[in-house]
Amino acid sequence: MPLYEFYCPQCRKKFEELCRTSQESVPCPHCAAASKRVLSTFRTARGSSGNGGSASGGCGG
């Protein structure tokens, strides 16, 4: 099951939810209002030049 990130516009909290399908909305666990699925951001380790790699994210170089 994929893990999706959601944002609740009523209480302004972000949360993650395991969903069987790509649901666009689930009830907020904090206030039970309808939430919206948002694009998740993540970081990856790049490079293996002997320095153990460096964590970077976004569009930097």
C-alpha cells in the first residue's frame, strides 16, 4: 500500500495516510474535515566520490 501525504485546510495540518487507491481526499485525523492529497517532498543521497555521499534536495547543484 502506498503512503500518501495530505493537507487539511481547516486545521492546517499535514499528515500521512496509507491508502489502497490513489484517493484525493481522506478525513483529517485531527478534526475529521476533508483533506487534500499533496505532492510529497523527499531527499535523496547523491554521489559516491568517497565522501560518503551528500544529502541534497530540490534543484540545487
